[in-house]
Amino acid sequence: MRLDIMPIRAVSGEAIPFDYELDLSGLELYGEYPIPSPVRVSGFAQNRADLLLLHMELSFHVVTRCARCLKPLDLPVTLFVERPMADSVEKEEDSDEILVLENGTVDLDEVARETIVLEAQMSVLCREDCKGLCPRCGADLNEGPCNCPPEVDERFAALADLFRRDA
Ligand SMILES: [Zn+2]
Ligand SMILES: [Zn+2]
């Protein structure tokens, strides 16, 4: 959705609200399509003392798997965006922050998508201390230890080899 900022350009204190749903089910992140249901995009564009500001709230569910134990996860996520808008960017260093208007409009879909891509984490855990799966038998170690013999640390194994050779 494109939001026309023209009506508030010359009127300090005015705001234009928006609230809609955006389909990002085709958005690929790290080889997955983690946002199958619509993203709620709401907020307002505001003229605050002649500074044009975009306030946006993104609310959606990330459907993925725990990076360690592969348990399916459905995480509610809310992101907030507050960015200035202008017809052009004067200083190079501002170009990441300022949203450049196109014919007096801002592309809300693009802002939403860009924000989600930037915030997306490479891996999500079901909980901070997820113990993951046993690399040998595949048991979920969160449910207790498996029956595999204790793991030999590779580095110690190499060290032990070294001693054996010297002997
Ligand atoms: Zn997990
Ligand atoms: Zn095991």
C-alpha cells in the first residue's frame, strides 16, 4: 500500500492513520517461508512541527523450527518503526534512516518488508537453554539424557593420540 502524504505536508500536527494486512507468505528468509499468515501493518504518518514522521507497528507470527531441537515454533512478533520522511536525502549518512517519498507517497509495504528482513534472526531457539538433539541417536535432550555413551571431546582425543604416538 502506498500512503499519500500530501494532505499533511503543509499542516503541522496533522496525522494520517493506516491499518491493513500485508501478505508476506512468499517472503523467503534463510531458505524458509516463515510468515504464512498476514502481517498486520498499522500506525500513522504525522507532520510534527513540519517534520514528516512515519510510525509503524508490525504484528505477525513467525512459523519456524527451533535451530537446536527442530521443534515447530509459532512466535508472535511485534516490531516498531519510527522514521523520518523527506522528498530527498541531502547527506549520504542519512540515506539509511530517511524514507524518500515518491511523488509525495511512501511505500508502506516496502518499509514493512525491509524492517522484517533486517530484524530476522538467522536462528531461533525454543528456549534460551534448549539442549538440542543428540548428534548420534537424535533424541530430544530436553526430555532427559539419552542412552548414548558420553561424548569424547575431539580436541582431547587428538591430544591423547599425540601422547600415544610419542610413547
Ligand atoms: Zn529447542
Ligand atoms: Zn543419544
